[in-house]
Amino acid sequence: MARVQAFCGLDCGECEAYTATQTNDPAGLAQVAQKWTRQYGGKEYRADMCVCDGCPSGKRISTAHAATCGVRTCATARGVPTCAHCPDYGCETLKGFFAFAPILQDKLEAIRKKLGE
């Protein structure tokens, strides 16, 4: 499977929803939905809410996360491949996202480091 880098630094190939979508695995999408329902309590996810071709693709994106993601919306509007490429890197939108997913800050920092080489 080709590597797809999400705006937030996530390697889409590491995402269960992306993998299940790309392999046309309805059972896998159902498992992701159950997992997200448990993990992000308060909202019930269905398999159709987990379909994702990766946010940079501009195609099908998970209505569970990517459709309302402020990071995706901002990066798309700015036309940057990832937030690491943005001149306003470290903005308030990204800081809020890092509070939710701190591991992705490390991934974006690694991308920024490579850009400076």
C-alpha cells in the first residue's frame, strides 16, 4: 500500500480505518467503529462513519474524524502537504490537536527537521 501522509503527520497506513477502507474490508470497518465507540465514549460510530481514503486525497474521508477536523480544513485551505510545511506551524489549532494526539507532534517535528536539512 502506498504511503499517504496526513496533514497532521499521521501515516495513514498506520490507521485501521484507512487500511480497512483500502482493502475493502467491511468487517474491519465494523471493528474500527466498535473500537472508536468504546474509545471515544458518548458517540456511537458505524462502519460507514469510518470510511477513509486519507485526508490529502480529497476523496472519501471519515465522517467520524476527518470531515470535521480543523487541522485538515486549515491545511487544505493553505495548500500545504502537512502542517510541518506551514509558515504558521505551532498555531492554536495545532496546539489543541497536540493535546488530543501528542504523538503526532513528534511526527511533524521530524518532518520539519527534514525540511531544514
